[in-house]
Amino acid sequence: MIISHTIHLEMAHRLMNYPGKCARLHGHRYELTVEAHGPVNPSSGFVIDIADLKAYVRATIDTPFDHMTLLENIDPIARCLEANREEFKVPSMLQLGLFTTAWPPSVENIAIFFANRLEQGWPFPTCTLGRVILHETRDNVAVWVP
């Protein structure tokens, strides 16, 4: 059986070396669906309590990444912001809303990153993490498959 939970995240990014408009800093309303695969427990009728899946996805992905800007750590914008952090009066760039990556923040790489975060702390012994489906737009989707 497969159950899933979907969240929406507002995130900005840019693809620094892309030869098109995605090289500009811009944002999306991402839609993330996380699947859990496992047998239905005959006594509860659940694979897992979907409220638990919802809480896990929100704590692992939504809370840390909603309304964040993802930039590659070699991006001059990220470097400029970091160099001037004291001006913003924040102890870390995360509090400013900047999350830097070691990879270009494409929808494919973001889906892999989210899947890895979910997989590392997966708290549900009776089921496994299934597909992680990330819509960058209504038409552009990356699907991580275990």
C-alpha cells in the first residue's frame, strides 16, 4: 500500500551557470509529495498514522525550508550576503533565509536533497520511504525513486 502527504513550500533559487532566465534569482511555489510504502496493519487499518507522516514531513522539510532562498555556495550573491552578514544583524545566514548548497539548486538536486533528509531520519519501522515528488511548477516535476 502507498500513502502520501503533500506540502507546499515557497522557495527562491537561481541556477548560476544556466544560459537562460533561471540564472536570475526567482522563486517558485513548490509542491512536495512524500510517499510511504508498507502493509496495512490489520488492527489499525493504517500503513502508518498519516498524521505522523504529516508531522515528520513538516518538521524535516517544511519548517526548515519554507520561505528560504537556496543558492550554490560559490554563487557571488551568496558570498556577498555572507560577507555583509553583520549589516543584517543576524547570527547566521539561515536566519536571513539563505541556505547554501554544494550543488546547483535545480529541481532534480532539491528533490534528491529532500529525499536524503527524509531517508536519514525515517522514523517509521513498519514502512519505507517511497517516491519523493517535487513540482517546481505545475509542468516541471522531479521524481526521486528509492
